[in-house]
Amino acid sequence: MDTRSSSRRAHARGAIRPITLAVLIIIGLLAAASWFLIIQPHQELVMQDAGGHPSTPVSTDQVAVAPPANVEAMDVNQLLAEARRAMNEHRVLAPAGNNAFEFYLKALEKQPGNPVATDALRETFPFAATGAEQAINARDFNEAQREIELLAKADPANYTLTILRSKLDAQRKLLDKEQQQALEQQRQQLAAEKAAAEKAAAEKLAQQQAAPQSAAQPAAKTAASESKSEVAATSAPAAAPVLTEPVLIKAVQPRYPTLARRSNQEGWVIVSYNIDTEGNVNNVRVVDAQPRHLFDREATDAVERWKFKPATRNGVPVEASRQQRIVFKLNQ
């Protein structure tokens, strides 16, 4: 009795397995049929209205196409037709005023909830976002900002917008950093060239001063031997030296820092510096500043490039030291 029951149960389990396999195969076939017969045709229909296909990469390159004469006077059907034409010509987000997104958005203004425009904007949003990212990578920041704002009108809550805005801000900061590094390298190169020129000028001046002293030594010895028996006469008072102040002949305006301009920050810097006998500025130092460190580099960079007519003493160029207050104002 038990043997026959066990045999029947084993036979039943063996029969269930093919049935289960057949059911799974049928479900898989139904899912595939649903995709090819329902979902995919619906997506293709939507993208035909949008002028493209989901698998087709969307380019936002600007194409030289004349915009319609009067967009405001168009009805919904005309706007949708222009949008399809723009999609076919890959004018998704650009050029401004003549692209698919703007036509679809204008159609939604005239007929809120229009299914063709709504579906087209939703389906093409990821590909249009790729175009905006390309503008960011190309560092066309104004165009990228315009395209991001256009995407925000289509789907303001889309998280992709947060990513695009972060990338745009990061690229702007990277460009500012690269520009600062380039200015610093230029400043260092100019400082090295100036130091080499000052060294050459000092060596030349030393040679010029040594030549008269060498020629005057024999004459000085002869005069000293002849005057040993003479009484020294009282020397007359020396004339007061004639001094002239250095005159600025070339001034370079300081660059306004990008960070300070964005934050509407103003201030001033007091610098001290030396003017050599060639009229060049060196040894520039910040004495005081408000706020500290924000404008220091731009102020010193500018002063180092100034050029003076050097100060003189009895007609001979001499070094001089000066201080200068440099004011940074946004309305300059």
C-alpha cells in the first residue's frame, strides 16, 4: 500500500515539472510579444512625432537654419510640425529660438497637456541633456547655461539638472584656476627676466664706475706727494644736492578677481615698492589690505609692471622707495 502511494506521488511530481516549464515559456513569449507589439511601436510612434528614434543619438550642434517668420502667430499643429522638422535636423536645444524644445514648449503654452509635445519632451530629455553636457565640456558656458534653463522648463524636477549645474560650476572654477596658474607663470617669467636685466645693468654700472677710479689713482698719488709740505686750506661748504622724484610713465590697471566680482566684494591694498635706476619696479610688498588676501596678488602683479622715469640726484639716476594705495571698485 505504501509502495503504490509513493510511486503515485513521484509520478505526480514528474508531471508537474513539464507543466511548470511550459507555463514559464508561455509567460516569456507573452512578455516578448508585448514588447514588440505594444511598447516598442508606442515609443516609435512618439519619437516619430518628435522627429527621431530613442536609439538615435541626439545632437545639439547649432545648424544654420533660418527661424520661422512669426512663431507667436503659429497654431499648435504648426508648432509641432516645426518641432518635428527641428528634430529631424538635430536642432534639439540649439540654436536659440529655432529648436525643437522651444517649439514643443510653445505648443504646450497654447495647449497645456498636449500629449505629442509632452511625450516628445519626456522621451528626448536624456539625449538633449547629453548635448548640454557637451557644451559644458567645450567650455561654452553661456550656451550651456541657456540649454540647462531650457531643459528646466521642460522638466524642472529632473535630477539630471542638478548634475549638469554641478558640472557647469566645476568647469567654471577649473577655468578660473587655470587662468590664475597661467597668470602666476607669466608673473614668475617676467620676474626672472627682470632679475636678469637688473643683474646685467648692475654689472655694467659697476664697470663704468670702476674705469674712472682706475684712471684717477696715479693722479691722486702725485697730488698727495706735492701737498705734504703745504697747509690744508679750509674747504668751502659743499653745494646742496639736487633731487628729483620718480615719475610714473606707464601704469597697468589691476585685474579684478573673479571671486570678488561674483560676490560683489570691494576693497583696497597698500603696497610698498622700490624703483631702480632703470625705472623698473621691484620688491613689491603688501603693507595693508582690506579685506586681507583677496586683492593682494592682483595689486602686486599690476605694480610690478609699472614703469617710471627714475629719481635722480644731481642728474644721476638713483633708487627710490614708494607706497601706493590701490582701490578695487566694481563700477570702475
